[in-house]
Amino acid sequence: MVKILIADDQRLLRESFKHIIENNSDMQVVACATNGREAYDFCGQFSPDIVLMDISMPICNGTEATRLIKAKYPNIKVLVLTASNDSGDVTKTISNGADGYVLKDIGSEELILSIKSTLLGLEIIHKDAFKHMLPNDYKESKKQKSTVVNIGDVQISLTDRELAIIRMIVDGKDNKEIGASLFIAEGTVKNTITEIISKLQLKDRTQLAVYAIKNSLV
């Protein structure tokens, strides 16, 4: 059961999101916060898997709450769900560790898909928020969203999608299962795994799984 925390200062929206989410039998809303400070406190109390975070809230806004949560609870995913597509909000929140950024005008199916994708380690940014970002803003925000491993004297960067695929390889999933989980073609999965193995100078997916465990990539 996926545990979800909703942080939004508008009661009607909190209740609407809760209703949409709990129509899925594998998801449960464990708490609702009215501001960023409550969201931070509730993370310690309820240990959610993911926080749906509004930006504009009293006492402590979503941008600062994201920074606090990711600093103390790095394994908790934060998916920003807001009406703001301001480039400053997008860039700052992602730089503070947000795992995704979507706008409140999305449909219920898109919301569930965004939650599931974020939990899998994919970085979700709504197209209307993305297009308001300057190229350099996006590059700066992405710097904190990749994992670097050392191969000899060379540093290799692994994207969130690559890390998600590696985690599923360690879990024993085949290419078809990985593709279904990430909503991508099986051929794309195969090509990505080949690229990862080449990057890390390994021979096959078995070596990749062993390498991932030894180097704490999962």
C-alpha cells in the first residue's frame, strides 16, 4: 500500500485529491496538511512514501517545505501539485529536491500516473511548467537529480530513469515488466540497459545487478 501525504491549504482540494487517490486500492492518504510546516511534521509522524505538495501555503510554503523534507527524509518523494507555472517556483522547488512538478489542471488519471511515475524514480514536469523554464534554469535544477559513480578516474552520471531500471533489474524484473512499469517500449528498455552496461563497463545485467548492490545504487 502506497502511503500518501497531501499538503494544501484549500480544504476542498485536499478532499478532492484524497477521493481521487483512494479510488485506487493500492493507495492510501495517511494525512493531510494545511501548510508546509505541518507537512514536514507529518512526514516524521506518518512516514509517507510520497508528498503531494502545494506551493502557495501559509506559515511555510511548499518550496521551503520541500527543502526541509528532502534534507531530513531523502527517501520520501515530493511531487509538487500547484497552480503556479512560474519559472522561479519550478526551478527553486526542483533545486530544493522535488521529484516532480505538475499543475492542478491535470485530470484524475494523469494525477495517478504522475504519482506512480514519481514513485518509480521518474522526474515528472508538466509541459506548461517546463516551457516557462529557461534552458539554464533546467540545467541547474537537473544537476542535483542525477547520481554519479566513479569508474577508475572517470565520473559517470546515471539518470533517474536509468536508476529506476537498475532497481527493477535487481528485483528480477524482465524487460517487458520494466517497460510496463515505466510506460515505455520494451525495445527502449533493452537499449537503455545496453547503454547502462556500456557506461559502467560491465558485461551483462547480472554484473549490473551485483554492481548496483555493491555500490549502493539501490
